[in-house]
Amino acid sequence: MSAQGELSNKGSARDLVLRLADAYAAIATVEAVVLSGSQTSGLGDGASDIDLYVYSRSPISLEDRSQVAAGARRAEIGNAFWEPGDEWVDGSTGISIDVMFRDCRWIEEQLDRMLKHHQASIGYSTCFWYNVLHSESLFDRSGWFGQLHEWARVPYSEELGAAIIAKNLPLLRQNMSSYIHQMELAIQRGDLVSLNHRTTALLASYFDVLFALNRQPHPGEKRLVKSAEQLCEKRPVDFAEKIADLLASLPRMDASVIEAAERVVEGLEKVVRVGK
């Protein structure tokens, strides 16, 4: 399938995406190329780059990957800090490109873990599901991605939502080693780095619960407040303000931090109780 005509974006970004999709499609092991991220979620802004996902049955050589990025102003080929990927700034347009390379079997296993076996994670449980759902196919050699996308369109199961809430909600403040307890210890030690780290973990589980409660696949780490406002009908009263208050309190390193965290968690617990 040609990449032409599949993308609604206009101008140089559109032309660039289609050219890149065709370049990856010429590599024999590539099964599919899709566009995802803020370009397809409707939450993009002027700082948004182009996020491409390249699915293959076997690894793509660094030489082939370098050829696709030829002429870049700056390029990092062979990044392996998170998912395998390449990043570069296009030489002719100045647009930033972020390409992730995924094994076809690997993403099938991720969806199977969530959609069939209802397995939760600590934070971001359903991000891969959301990513597949909101990816736009640019090239699909055999129709594999179309089938994957159709599989991902199943309803959000009660079992999965319950599993995510059961795994993440107690970590907020119920367990002996809850995030709020760890935040208290960090304040006692005067450890601002640890306090920030535990607050970030608390918010990761908080949003995992919130999206699960609303039976919405998790959209990822960016613009979470805005996403929750758009996607979640059930949400705590003034949750955005309470989260902002918590984050603003961190440098004080005193009891006001825990009080703010308690307000954030209490609001979510109340919504969970009502929502059950």
C-alpha cells in the first residue's frame, strides 16, 4: 500500500512524513509504518515533532536506518535508551523526527497481555494500546497492522479496569510503603530529589487509576491534565488545581506537601468509590 493520500496534514510536514514512510517501506523486513503521537491525537502544538513507528519482523540495520535520515542537520541513529529508535532534524524543513522501531510479535504480546489477560502495570498500564488505537497507517505491507488495529478496537473490559485500579490505588496512600509515606520520609531526610521522584510516581499511578476508572486507554506521559479533562467524565472536583498546588508545594519541604498530596488522593478515592 502506498503512503500517498493517507495523511491529512498539510504542507512540508505532510510531504516529509510521506517521503519517510516510502523510504522505510522500501526496506524488505519492514511490515508497517504508522504515524502516532500528538500529530494524530489532536493535542499537538508548535513544539510537536513527528512520531513514526516502524514495525518489522526482524531488526533493521543501522546502515539502512542511517540512509533514511541522510541529509539531517543533526542525527542520533541507534538510540536504545527507551525503545529502539532514531532521532534527527530534517535538513530541508527543520522538523524534528522521532522514529521508534518495534518487533511485530512484541506489540502483539503487549496487546495480548492487556486485552486478553487483563494485566496491569504500575502506572501507564494501557499506553501501548492507546498508541496502536491512535496510530495512522502510512504503509501496511500485508495488512498486518490493519488487523492489529482492528483487534485494538475492542471495548475496554471491566476486568482490565478493575485490575489497574487494584494495583495502583493502594500505592497512593493505603499501603505501608505508599507513595505518600515515602514522601513523608523524603521530607524528614530533607531529600528534595527523592520527594520529586515519589511525587512523580504518585501522579503516574493516579492517572493510571483515573483513566482506568473511565475505561479510557492511557494516552501517555504528556498533557495528562488536558487529556483527563477531555476524556474522563468521572474525575475529582478541581483535580487540576489540586495537582498544581501539590507541585507548587514541593520546594517548601514541609507538612503542606503531604496535605496537598492527601487532597489529590482523597479526591480520586472518592470518585472511585462513587464509580464502583
